[in-house]
Amino acid sequence: MKTNFTYLEGKRILFLDIETLPALGFFWDKPWETSIMHVVKDWQILSFSAKWLGGSQETQIDHKTDRVLLKRIWKLLDEAEIVIAHNGDKFDIRKINARFLFYNMPPPSPYRTVDTLKVSKRYFAMLSNKQDDIGAYLKTGRKIKTDKYLWLDCIKGDKKASKRWLSITPKM
């Protein structure tokens, strides 16, 4: 496979990953078998990790509101020329844009994206294209497993859970 990465030279390249909280709602029966009767609280961004190519990683978490997180994400995206994220085109970027819209924030300056999930599917016949499995295959590290209780504790604002969340955020 021949690749030419000269177009990356001198560019502001940002690695980005977000985690979201689920929506909160009421339902009559098993939620996977029925419609939600009422949404009490919409989903929101819980945390993000970002790293400039050659720079240090920044991670932030806020279980109450994602407004402050989005202001920081907006600033990072506004400075970026290229944003690299796994499943970024389908998930991270679209979720971020939805929250920008919710807060009536203007779009950041245009940037290109490199979605590593798309790259993996297009160029490699991997057993799995999941980020965790690719990290294991390349021996660059695995995602740290979490359970629903860590998520629930973060939703409740448990400081120990938030601290643990930050400590297990994968290094970029």
C-alpha cells in the first residue's frame, strides 16, 4: 500500500474522542420493546479527550452540563485543520455538532476529518475494526473496561467516579 502523507506536514492535527451520557426517560415496559413515554433529560457530552499531534493530552469531564466542555471543544475544532477520531464522522463530530446547535453556537472554522474506523475498513482486513481490538492488534494498548455502575455514578456526580473516569481515559 502506497501512502503519501505530505499533505499532513505543517498542519494543525487534533486527535479527539468524546463520551456521552444516555438520555433519561420513562417507559412502560422493557425499553427495547416499546417506545419511550417521556424524555426527562436529553443526552449530553460527559467528557472529551483531545491531543494536538506532538502535544499533550487534555481531558475534561462534567456530569451537570456540557456547555463548558463544548466551549473548549469548539475552540479546539476552530483551530484544527485536520481532526482524527475513531468513528468520528458518524458519531463524535455529529454529536458535537448537535450540541453546538442546541446551544446556538456557530460552527467552528472548516476542518478535514480522518475517521480511523473508515480507514481500517477500507485498507485493512482486520478481524475487528473496533478501536479496542485494533489497539490490541497493533500492541498500542487496549481500552480500559468500564461498567454501567461507573457511568451511573458519574451521572449522579460522584467525585470518586469522576476521578476514576479521568484516570482510565485512554492515552492518545
